Amino acid sequence: MLVAFLYHLIRWPLLMFLVVLEPFVRFVLSSVAILGTLIALMFRFCLERTQFPFWLTLMLSLGCLGALILYYISIKLLASSSPNILRA
């Protein structure tokens, strides 16, 4: 019972914090992902720069998409009811 109470005591403020920041996080991460992909493709195919780190830029852009997916998963997990471990 005490563990469930502590779980809910931590879960609700963290959930509200993530929900309030969601529009900002979504805008920043999706913008970086789209712009990074477009810049990487532009430098790769339009400009003949051999020193440009194409794969690094592309992986960082995909990493931003992965971070956004993890952000939404964490919101969904915190918004769901208590996990099976706490159920008696």
C-alpha cells in the first residue's frame, strides 16, 4: 500500500511536467529531425563537400525522432493506471 502511494505521489507531478512541456519538446525534436535530414541530404547530393559528416547528421536526426518516441511512450506509461507489480 505504501509503495503504491509513493508511486502515485511521484507519478502525477512527473506526468503533469511532461504534459506541459510536450508542445515545446515536440516542436524542437521534430524540427531538428526534419531540418537535420534535409540538410544532410542537401549536402550529400547537391553540394560536393567530402568533409561533411553525412551519416552522423542523419543518425542525430533519427535520434531526435527516437527521443520523441520515447517521450510519448513515457507519457503513455505514466498516464496509464498503476503497473502490475503494485496490484495486489
